[in-house]
Amino acid sequence: MTQTLAKPAPLAPDERIGRRSPFQKLLGRPEVGALVGAIVLFVFFSVVSSTFIQPSSFATVLYGSSTIGIMAVGVSLLMIGGEFDLSTGVAVISSALTASMFAWYFSLNVWVGVALALVVSLGIGFINGWILVKTKLPSFIVTLATFLMLTGLNLALTRMISNGVSSPSIAQMDGFASARAVFASSVNIAGVEVKITVFFWIVLVAVASWVLLRTKVGNWIFASGGDANAARAVGVPVTKTKIGLFMAVGFCGWVLGMHNLFAFDSVQSGEGVGNEFLYIIAAVIGGCLLTGGYGSAVGGAIGAFIFGMANKGIVYAQWNPDWFKFFLGLMLLLATIVNLIVKRRAELK
Amino acid sequence: MNAKEIDQQTLLQNETDPLTHTPVHLLALDKVGKNYGNIVALSDVTMAVDNGRVTCVLGDNGAGKSTLIKIIAGLHQHDHGVLKVMGEERKFTSPRDALDVGIATVYQDLAVVPLMPIWRNFFLGSELTSGFGPFKSLDVQKMKDITKHELAEMGIDLRDVEQPIGQLSGGERQCVAIARAVYFGAKVLILDEPTAALGVKQSGVVLRYILQARDRGLGVIFITHNPHHAFPVGDRFLLLKRGKSIGYYDKKDITLDELTAQMAGGAELAELAHELEQLGGHGDVVKEVKSEVADVAQTTGKAYS
């Protein structure tokens, strides 16, 4: 007994635990369910509609995906961090309205408006996060309140400043052309016009993935969502992490808001309501757990891609677009069930 | 209970007891007390922790064990008495203070995030990075290697440090938490009821890691309500009851039976027998409890009625 205590033999490997094959490890990744769904959907629409796989229509699908995907990046990170945000849809419009109306009202270069919009977007995120960590209310309540307030502010301030339901046109103002080139241009790749948002999307996903998997902050995000008390006990700055995540969502909202503004030259103040669910759906389809602590940025991107394919695929297949919402609901349900099964199986093995 | 006379005896055989011969204890409490408002949660507790020694704190629910560790871990401040670290009087204002002088606590809920891989949990809050400025990234390979190595040192062979920690057994998770505290420079390790939720075999595994930590020179404070777990690994035993110390023994001055008897509380048992008798109809149970009381009375040399 004395000998064993002084120099313990390493425990014999538990014979009940088999080695996991690389395939099983792959199945354990959060985005696998979504990837399978995306492939099935892609093959399906390719068979049903011959136009779907043409490069130009595919670029359109990618564009549709990117407008959801840019937000899904932030929303996925936030969800992994254990919170979610119902104010994202209208916050995008708030950002665009701020940029256009501020520049228009004071007759400034539109870039000043763009900069102010960034401050406002980050500010909205900060306030969401700050109220959340201070009051310890659930994010559902806090961001629902923000959602309602922003919806009201968007309508009321727009009417007050421009006497209408949309922001005034800023197409003739200084800096509009350069801002449009940055936020709403297209890049020609092998004869196909690809919208610049697609590249924003890809860059954001890459940065988010790197942060999540290869930095301290990523570790803190997983920990804050997985078990906030445990994280706090080992010295993780949980409140800062959560506020930072809300601000990251704000940043994504700013990028999309600027695109919405400069793709045209004005913004409808009542837009955006309901879009917050699309971002959350993309993140959930992509394998992020609603309860936090699990998921990936790539998953959110695949979720957005599924959304884009379904959205445009229905058009290319010449079906009635009325079916889209039904289809979306079904996708959400199936994807979540598949994720659940895949995750359980992977964990059991 | 054949296991109780293990190694401790051989270990202490030719050694002077540090309790009486070392001038400075790693950690020492002298008549420490704590009130919550008008409730006295802890009073007059004296104990010491030394390198390579295990100090067990025993007591039933509500005995003041939690209050005691919260004071040592820096979550609460004591109102009376003196707490000394390496001979220097201290009053911790936060858990960080306690951590900074090398007092690490492994809580019952372990402070691990179940869905995260073992290595991420191991380094959570103290991640290793390489690179500069905004491009600082995690040194993943190094952290994995260290995790594997540290756990192997503790005698745990982990198949895969990429596994979510939630897949480990309760005992293994406890060991990861202990290994983590040891790696991050703990001098005093507080273990809050590490065996409370574990089965017999797993408890044995954890007890072995307690000895591992001790052999690496740490001062261990082992909180438990189970004398059968405390006795084999402990060097000193502090018994708490209703916020007071009812005994502080050196291993050589006490036997497991005495410890158990002290813990069991002959008076309570006698009272239980009395109550059961009044209820009537539980003849066999009453008889059993009474014989227990007799046992306790015999070992402690006191009479209960």
C-alpha cells in the first residue's frame, strides 16, 4: 500500500471507453448537422431547377446569404456566450438611419454619419450588455425592451427629422460615392458580379472563428455561456465578455446597416422588424445551443447559407414564394432535431 | 477498516511533528470567529496547515465547515481571532487575495465548464498565449501537452484532452480541478467535500490524489463529513459542531473509532432512540440505535442517557 501511494501506477485505461474514430470526432463538431442539411438542400435545388447552379444565380444566393450571415456571425458568438438579442433587426435600421439623417441634417460628408452610426451601433450593444449584467435580467426581456424602443425611435425620429417614413436621399452628398464603393459595390470574379457583402461575410466568419477557437477571449465566450459562475470562479471577466459580445453584434449591425443604406440612398424607417429571428434561426440551424456554451461561427454561416438557398431556390424553382416561411420553419425544426441527434450520438461514443 | 493504519504511521514514525516544532505554519488560525448579523456562524476555531500535511475539517451539516473555508478562501472576512499566512497576519478581502498567497480552493461544484474540452478548462482564466498585440493567439499545443503531463503526474491517464470535461467521471473531474490548482502554484489546497457526491471507488481515487498533492509538498485542507475518508489521509483533525471546535487532534492521538464516535454524537443518538421509543412500534430500530449509543459511550468513555 505504501509503495502504491508513493508512486502511483497510472490508472489502466478504462476498458469501457473505446477510441473515437476521426469520423466520430467530425460528427461531434457543432456545424455538422447544418452542413449535411446545406448539402442536401443544394443538391435538391440543383436537381429541381437548372438555373440554380448557374454562376450568376449562385452569386445571388450568396448575396442573400451574406445579408443574413453578417449578422449571424455576431448573433452566433453571442449565443455561444449564453445570451441572445432580439433588437438586432431594428438596430441595423437604426444604424442606417443615424448615418443618413445625421449627415443630411447637418449637411456633412456622409462618412461623418457612417462614423457616428458605428458609435451608435456599438453604444446600443453596450447598453444592452450593461443593463443585462447590472440587472441580471434575462436577455429576452432586456433586448425585447430595446427592440421596442428602437422600433419606436426609428419611426418617430425619422418623421420628426424628415417628415416622412423614410430617410431623405443622400445620393448627392459628399462622400456618397466612396461610401457606396466600400459598402455596396460588386467585385467581378470570372465574369460574375459578386456583391462586396459576401466578402465582408467571409472575413467576419474567419475573424470570429479565429477569436473563438484560438484566443483567450474565445475561451471566455465559451465559458461564459457554458457556466458563468464557474467561469467567474476561475477569474474569467464574464461581465466584460458579455458586454463585448453585445457590442460585436452591434458592429455586425453597423456593417449591414451601411450596406442597406448605400445599396440605395435612403432607408425605410419601419424596416427590420422580424429580421432578428432570421439571424437567430441561422445561428440555431448552424448548431449553436440556445442555452449557450456550444456552437461555432462557421455553423452560423452555414445556417445563413441554408437560408439564402431556400429563399432564392424557391424563386428559381418557380414555386410560389408564399411557401418560403413554411419551409423556413420546417428547416429550423429539422435542423435542430438533426443537431440534437448528432450531438447526442457523438457524445455517447 | 484495515486500511486506516496505512503509511501515515510509517510516514510519521521518525519525524518530529511539524505542529509543535516548526516555528511558522504555512497557514494558521487562532481563535477565529465569524458572525452573520446576530448569528454566530463560527467561533474560537484554531487550526494549522503545513507543507506536506493534510488537515481534515470534519463536521455535520451546519457545523460551520463552509464558513471556515470561505474565510480561508477570501470569500468572507473573519470578525474575531487571527489568520496568519507564513507567520504574517492577514485578512483577505477577495478570493484573488487568497489566490495570490497561494491558497486555492476546489469547490464542490468544481468550477469547470462541462461542455468545454479538458485542456480549455484546465487553463480557463489563465490561458497561455503566443504572439504580439492583437494577434496573440492561444498556444494550444503547449496547453494540451501541459494538461496531459500534469494529469499524468497525478496518475490520471486521459485518453484525449480534447474531450468535453463533462464526459469525465465525478472523481476524474475532481482530479482535474486538483491538478489545475497544483499547477497554478497553490501552496494551500482547500478541498470542499470532494468525496460527498462520489461512489466508493471514485472516492478512493480522490483520496489518492489528496495524498499525491500532499507528497508534492502542498498543505491540504480536506473538508468532509465522512470520518472514514478523513482518517486514512489526514494528519490532523479539526472537529466542528454548531460553529464551535469540539476537538483538534493529531493523528497519533486518536483512532478512527474515536473520531467516528465524536462525529456521530452520542447525545444525538441517545435522543433519537428516545424519540423512536416514544413513537412506538419500531422495536428493532430502537434496539439497534441503543447498541450504537453503547458503542459510542464505550469508545469516548462518556455516558449518554
